[in-house]
Amino acid sequence: MKRKYTRTPETKSPGFVSTAFNLTSMFVLAGVFILGIGIGIAFSSTTTLSPSNVASREFIDQSAPNPQLCVQFGASAMVMDTRLFVSLNPFNVYVAQPSLRPGCVLRTNNWAILEQRNLVSSQQVRDCKNRMNTFAFTGDLGSSPEINCVYQNDSAKNFYLNQPGTVAPQESQRF
């Protein structure tokens, strides 16, 4: 006599197992997301923006003299003043400690701001324009700013942007 073996159907429903797995995955992902937000807030709240830690473009923009005027009509800048001493016998070069302070570089089409406030003469504007330069200043325009005709040096490259895989900004760099 031959016995017939028959299979009995499974008692567990496959839909129940996948639903429990999906709920667990969603809870784990939600926990990781919330934890990531918490860590991001903790890192950003411990960042100190002070003169000893210039960490962002926004900080430099806010520190510029006349910040609204500077951002609207030019670009905020960090101004470094330093002195070099060269002795000839014996030949040596000495560098003094540089001082760093906030400044602003105006676009060439916005020089009228300086002329209207009688901060530069028409002769200074002609001289600066003949050399294809622009004006930059430190200090508040309302009091006694230091204004210089500056030359844009395109040969000074940003070596941080020349690394493999970096993308150069596509904004206008000509002042």
C-alpha cells in the first residue's frame, strides 16, 4: 500500500512578516534621522564666529565697513597690512606681524558713491580709471575711511579650487 504524502499549508501569513519588517525599518530610519538632526544642531551651536575664528563668508560680510553698501555695490574683503624690511649688506628680508581688518572693494561702476561723499577727487578717479583699477576702503565711510586705488591681480590663483574634483564658482569675478 502506497501512502500519499500531502503538504499542509503554512500557518503564518507572509504579509504579516513583511509588514513587521517594514515598521521596524521605518522606526530605525526615523530614529537615525532625529539623531542626525540633534547632532547637527549640537555642532552648529558650538561654532563660534569671532575675530579669532573667521569661519564663513557671512561673518566677513557682516564685519565689513558699511556692510549693506559693501554687499550691494562691491564685495567684502579681508585687508592685510604688513611691512617688509630689506637689508642689502647682508641681504636679508624681514617681515613685520601683519594686521588683519575688514574692508570693502567697490565695483568700477559704483565709484560715484565715493565722489558724492567727497571722499575721492575727480583726479583720483581719473588716475585709478587710467590704470584700470578700482577703489577699496577700510573704516566707516561716515568717519575717516582709508581709501586706496587697488589692482585686481588675476595671477593670484586660489589653490583650494584647483584640487581634483572641485568645481569653480560661476559668478562674475571682474570688478
